[in-house]
Amino acid sequence: MNSVLEKLFAYFDDYLPLGEKEKEDLSKRVTERKIKRRQFLLQEGDTCKYYSFVLEGCFRMYYTDEKGKEHNIQFASEDEWISDIGSLHNQVPSRMSIEAIESSHILQIAREDLWYLYTKHHVIDHNFRVIIEDKFIEMQNRVLQNISSTAYDRYASFLEQYPQLSNRLPNTQIASYLGITPEFLSKIRAEKASL
């Protein structure tokens, strides 16, 4: 079996492990892609067509406001999924973009293939429901932090949620996610390092 697919199957072992039939069907419906740094998986105005599983690399999903300022909504690195779920499920133009921060290697499942897998395999349907619910909880917690936490607390939560990214991302990307300036993030990091 393809080692790339084995990595995806191993990922599902943390939920409900896939049987041979599920693995076979899933194998037929994923596409492997190499993505260059700064290449888009999705651009604002396009309709999202895929769930993307990150094998190697890092992506950001962001929104650009009317003044042209970018606001990072989510990061995804190894063993994580990224998609504009609202655009994918409702088949409407996305208000967000998904861009590779690093050269990346991904697996993608098209919307129609995912719906087929949901219908044919309860285990896959269950796994994706839990994955989506976990992301929803993550987003709820982030909204609560943004309205009730200090920048210091939001940075601590970022480090907890994305420990593998703190040294891979530039301050500008992390600051955009936290809703602060890169200069203020530098101050927070300096204070944290001096403790």
C-alpha cells in the first residue's frame, strides 16, 4: 500500500479505524498533490471543492477585509485538514482564501467523493463528523478568546493549539491570527522569553 495513504489511514486510527473496504474506497477517491509556497488551494470568490489533508507543509486560511488587510482564521500543518466548510457544503463563493505558507504535500477529497464515502461507509461519515465537530469547538473557543481574553492569553492559546508552528511562522502571520500588530507580538515573545 502507498505510504502516503498509510499516513492518512493511520490518522483515522485516532477516531474509528478504517476497515479494508473503507481503505479501498477512500484510496480511489483521494488525489495527491504537491503545492508550492504561496500557491492557493482556494481564492476568495471561488467555490471550495475539496477537503485537503496536509501530509507535509503548512497552510493558512484568511479573510481580506474591505481595506485590504488580511486576517488569518486558521492554520493547518501536518496531519490536519483544511477547507472552507461553508463554501464546500453550500456550494457558494468563498469569502476566504487558503494559501500555502510552505511548499506542501497534500491529499484532497472532492466534495462529491466525500458525499459518496459518507453514504457508503458509516465509519468515514462518523470520523468526518467528529473532525468537523472538533474544528467547530476550536472556532467557538477562539471567538470566546477574541472577545474576552488579553493578547497574552490569546498567544498562550495559540502556542497550545499550534505548538509545532510557533517557530515556523513569521510574526506577521501569527499576529494576524491573534488580531494584534507584529510589534506587539515581538514584545509578548520577548517578555515570555525573559521569564
